Amino acid sequence: EVQLLESGGGLIQPGGSLRLSCAASGFTFRSYAMSWVRQAPGKGLEWVSTITGSGGSTDYADSVKGRFTISRDNSKNTLYLQMNSLRAEDTAIYYCAKKGVGYYYEDWGQGTLVTVSS
Amino acid sequence: SYVLTQPPSVSVAPGKTARITCGGNNIGSKSVHWYQQKPGQAPVLVVYDDSDRPSGIPERFSGSNSGNTATLTISRVEAGDEADYYCQVWNGISDDVVFGGGTKVTVL
């Protein structure tokens, strides 16, 4: 059974930094691209970033480019999202998601809440 | 950037059919995926690649895609189908993932 468990969320002041983690189990982690998708309170889903299975290629939404960095440690089966220069509009539940063969997400974690506020 | 347009809400009586549309420029040329999200829960993939269902998803959920509109159809709607539904595509031009704004399905 695929399990994705996010952690690292919390309350952070504007301009601050936070690192999210996603511990994966139940599948061959290094074989799958992974993404972060966020959802602001009461709003829809927004793709944030994707990393290939090897970690050699990454993509970012324009809204986070230059501020967020996605990475992975395949020896630890863990996905990360380093978030810098946080803004109020980054407040959201952050989900890690396992990409399928195509460009869809077949498994999701339960999410971790990030609140950016003074 | 590529935009996906969904109606904010759809209401349907139990046992009837709900159709949720997802509009986009020439969306028929892309693969469309659909997610169900119930309150307080993570999204669940219900249809991928326009019309395929993951294992465990009832046959009542089906999808189609042509021209400028993709459609998720829920047949014989049940109370448990009440949720938000999101369409999603990959935009190869800008190499990013795009979600529709979501449709809230209410079972009357």
C-alpha cells in the first residue's frame, strides 16, 4: 500500500523559511516523479513543483519560482520542499503526490498546513 | 498560460446522472484527469487519460474529451458522491500542471 506522509508545516512569519518533508513507502520511490500541490483555505488545487525520479530535473509554478526548491533523497525515500521568502499568499495545505505513468497523480498524502502570518 | 474552466456547482438528485464539464482551448488534444475531494480529505483520482478508471473506482464514473470540452459523468448518483471535483491537464507548452477551479457536486 502506497503511503505518503507530509510533515514540517506550521505557522511562520512573512519572509521566513520552512522545509516540508514527505516520507514515502509502499512503492519503489526512485522510479516515480513526485510533486507538491497546494490548496489555499477554501480554494482549489494549485500545482507547485515536480521532480523526476532521479532528481535530475525539476519544474516550478511561476508563483513560487526562485523562492521554493524541490528535492528528494532516494536513499531515505523522502521528498522535500524548501520554501523561502514566504508570503501570506503561500498559506495553504501542501500535499505531496505521486505521479503516475502519465501526467496525473495516482496517490496523495494527507497534507500539511502552512500558515504565513505575523 | 492554459486555463481550465469548470462550473462552480452542479446539483443532482440521487439516482440521476451528473455531468461536470471542463473547458479549455482544444482540450481534446490533451489527456484530462479528474479528482474527487471530500471535505477535510486529500484528492482522489477517479478518471485518468480522459476515460480510464483507477482500480477501485466504480464504473459509475466515466469521462470523455473532445473539442474544447472534457466531461466527467457520474451515473446513478449516490449521497457519497457529494464532493468537489477537479479536472487537470499537463500543459506541454509551458511544461506545467494545470487544474480547473473545481466543481462542487451537491446531491439533493
